[in-house]
Amino acid sequence: MIIIPDSFQVQPFYYQKTIYLPDLNRSFKDICRAVPFYYDMVEEEIFWKNKHDIIPVIFEWWNEEEQTLTSLYRERNSKKAKPIMITMIAAFIDCLFWMNNKKLTGLNQLKEALAPFKFKPVNCVERLDFLLLNPSQFHSFTQLRALFLEMKKIYAKMKVIEHKV
């Protein structure tokens, strides 16, 4: 059992204060599906210091889930899409923080935490607000798709900048 810190108890991610701990021998994706922001809460692995190891994994994961979500929305099955959307919104937020070498300390001050970030999509805070309020809507899916596409481009640019330095 893991106690979710107050700063992470934000809907749509958590509705309860405790959650069962997943089998830690499972994959990164399985753990993140079971407990969004797990790695930020427990600091078991410090991905924000090893971003080049994990960000490509998140992008690959999004590519897989994007196909599933496309099919679900084509079938107008937003109920089945919602848990996948919530998981991928969490993965996007982690990607955003880790790309900027930052640990996510909570979700209740997200706007303030994102303000100084050098690497982020345009209007990121407003777009995330929309996603968090409407995670199952088709428009949220198209917005998340656009955010991931922009993040991939920003990541490529960031790697070039870091390589030059």
C-alpha cells in the first residue's frame, strides 16, 4: 500500500489517499499505469537526472497508446479511452518535468511549477488545464496528440542544443 501525498491528490489521477503498490518487477509502463507519478513520489529511480534514458521510452509508449485511443474514439468509446488518457496525461506531465531536469513534487501548483521551464509547448498550462478537466473527450485526445508531437520536436531541439554546449 502506498500513501498518496496530498500534493498529488488531484483529480483525475487520484480519488483516494492510498493505493495498492504494484508489483515492482513489472515494466515502467505497467507501474505508471497502476500508480501515476509513482517515480516522482518514491524517488526509486531519478529519471529527471537521466532524461535521455526515459523520454524516448515515453514517446514510444505514446505512439502505442495513440493507436489504441484512435480506435476507441473512432468507435466513440470514450469510457474505455478515459483511463488510457489519464495515464498518458500523467506520462506527458512527467515527460515535461523530466525534460527540464525537474522532479515533479506535486500537481496542486502545476501552473507555477511550469512557468520557468525552458522546454515546453506553447500555451502548455492552459492546454493541460483543459485536459485535466476533460480527460475523456475527443478534443482532449487531439490536444494531447498535439502536445506529444510538439514535445518530440522540442526534445530533438534540446538534444541539439545540449550537444553544442
